Amino acid sequence: MAPHHARPWSPTWRLTWSDFQGAPPRGGNEAAKTAYGLYSAWRCRGSSFEFRVVAALHPRDSWVKPEVVADTVDSRRALGHEQAHFDIAEVWARRMRRHFRRLATPCSRSDADLSAEAQRFEDQASAMQSRYDEETGHGLRPREQAAWQLDVAWMLVELREEGDAERP
């Protein structure tokens, strides 16, 4: 996470445009981009399996076009869309944590096997992110955007973990 100056997802932190520190591309139709990573690590101490999975923002790789920030309506819409991208990353981090918690005898598995399982979750997260952009038209379809945001909020609630704050 350190090379990306990554900031972990938190239920009490909402994205602001100041979190988007990267330079936007000159062309393209996207208003902004939320760059993130799903970080996972594990180890065994005897038969005790310890693991950590974190969804984290890459601020220096995240960007927003200046004209979007200048337009208050477009700015709010785009930031809500980008927050949902980051929340989707947390949904998949929680799914991965739940999966690792439920593994039977994980210390008997090879590192390659556990890495393949983590990669499967990352691939599914990426597929959902693409579907989200397709179905919402990158946030330009208000009804679809609202439906996705509600669905993602419910997923966060359903996947709430011990120690999570009340807000999804």
C-alpha cells in the first residue's frame, strides 16, 4: 500500500475531490477515476491462520477533470458515482475476508492456492466495477445510479463485520 500512498476504506470517511490527486487525461469521456487496490496477506502460525484484506484508495492515481469540480451539479453527481466505486471495492474486501474466515484448514493449503482464491475475488470485483459503469453510463443515468448506490449500501450492511461503525 505504501508505494501508492493508499488510504484504507473507512465507514466514517467519504471521498472528496481533494482525495483525487492524479492528473486527468486530456481526452476521454470519463469525468473522474477512482483508483484503488484490494490488498490481501496471510500467514500461518502453526494451525492458526492470520489474514488481512483491505480496500484502499490510490489518491495519486485517482483523478477528476477540473470542469467537473467547477460545476456543482455535475460535481455532486460524479463524486457520488466515484464513492460507489470505492464502496464496491470495500464490498469485495468484505466478501474476501468472509471467505478467508470460513476456510476449513487454510494452513493446509498452498500459498499459490490462497493467492488464486484472492485473485478470483479481485477479478469479480473488477467485473462488478465494469458492470456498474456500463449500467449507470458512468453515473449519467440517474435512476440506474440511484439503484446501484442503494444496492451497494445494502451490500455493505449485509456484510457488516464486528467493529464496523453503524454507517454502512
